[in-house]
Amino acid sequence: MSSINGAHHSDTAIETALMIKGVFSLPLRALQGFIDSIFELLDVPLTSPDYICISKRSKTVQVKYRNKSKGAIRHIAIDSTGLKVFGEGEWKVKKHGAEKRRTWRKLHLAVDVETHEAISAEVSLVSVGDNEVLPTLLNPLRRKIHTVSADGAYDTKSCHETLKNKGCTPLIPPRKNAALWEDGHPRNEAVEALKNGTITEWKSESGYHYRSISETAMSRYKGLTSGKLSLRCYNAQVGEIMANVKAINKVIGLGMPVRS
């Protein structure tokens, strides 16, 4: 945060404030008071960034949500979910009434199936297709990725080309009535399984079932942060979402439940 003399607030301070906001579902004014109360209890000479500062900085903050890891990744699972935007503003509601249609944003996650950490995250408008976001989701990753599992929304030639260029083995079930591609294409095995009625066996044998870990990650996101957005500006919503992703990774870094 900053000292009482008003020193500049670091990106880490804004990230932390946004994480607290997401986990405790606090409006910005309440967030400022909450952080100040913690400093008061700790008897440290610090103050929270004011709510206007948090609102402005959330539009530009570069949230570092990835935990430090090295080496190749055996398998990642990809999924997306919609996040509802709340908070239309008192004046607008008073003058025009509350809108029946809510605004949505879409969160895209790539999850390491072994650590359960989100290794890549992107935000888009809800109208953007999942397959359109895949290159943006994977291109920043510099670690070797062996296998990628995703649902049928990613069964496009552009997605398969992206995965091929990254050196990944794709585990993507084909859509109904899917046709075979060129001879030797790795997707053809799944298409044959679909036509032969053995797609369930293909999913089990290939390891596609690991994709459910990305669904679990989405449930964890909405369970920890409510899955709602309150900042009005799109860029601020991106900062809000990325801070929530960082909060999820922080929790995972503390430890996962032991399975019997």
C-alpha cells in the first residue's frame, strides 16, 4: 500500500486491493475502509489507496497471476465461463429504471491439470467465440505443453493449427456429423470413434476426462469470488477478473485437499 505521506501506490498494492474486493465482495468505498481498518488493527503507518485511485488503476494494472514454475507442462485443460456485470449506477436506475438484460463478460482459463493452477487467462466480450481466443490464451506461454484438452467448441481447423504450431497433442472431441480431415490428421481418430459409437472409450483412453479440472477451476473461481463484476469500464473489469484469478492461484498455492 502506501505510507501516510501519500507515496505512490505500487501495482502490487492495487492487485492486493482488487483481490480483497473480489474475495469479500466489497464495493470500492467499503474496500478502502476495510483495508484501512486492517492497518489500524496491525498498528502500522499505512493507508489504503482511495476508492477513486483503485477504480482508475484497475484499468491499467498488469496483474501477475501466474505462480513461478519451470519445466514442461504435461497437460492443460481449457474452458470458459460467463461473468455477470452488476452495478448500473444509482442515477441511471433512478432515471431510466433497471435494465432487464444484464451485461456479461467471458473468462477463458487454461489450467495445469497436475497443479490445478491457472497458467493463462483471457477476458473477452461474451459474443467472442472460444476458438477465437485460443491463440491469445496459449501464445504468451513459453513452457513446453505436451497435451491440451478442450471441448467441441475448439474443434476448428484454426484451433488445431494453433495447437500444432505450439507442439501440443490436441484432445478435442469432434462435433456431431464431423467429417474426416486429411489422411493422418490426429483428429481423425476421434472422428472415427464418434462414428463407431466409441467416443466414450476414446475420451477415457486419451485422457480427455482431465478437462473436467478446468470446469472445477471455474467453479472454484465463482465460489471464492461470487463470479460477479461491479466495475463499469471494460478495462477495469479485466483488472478485476485477473486479480480474482490471482487470488485463486494464491489459494491453490497454499495447498490442495488430499484425496484418499
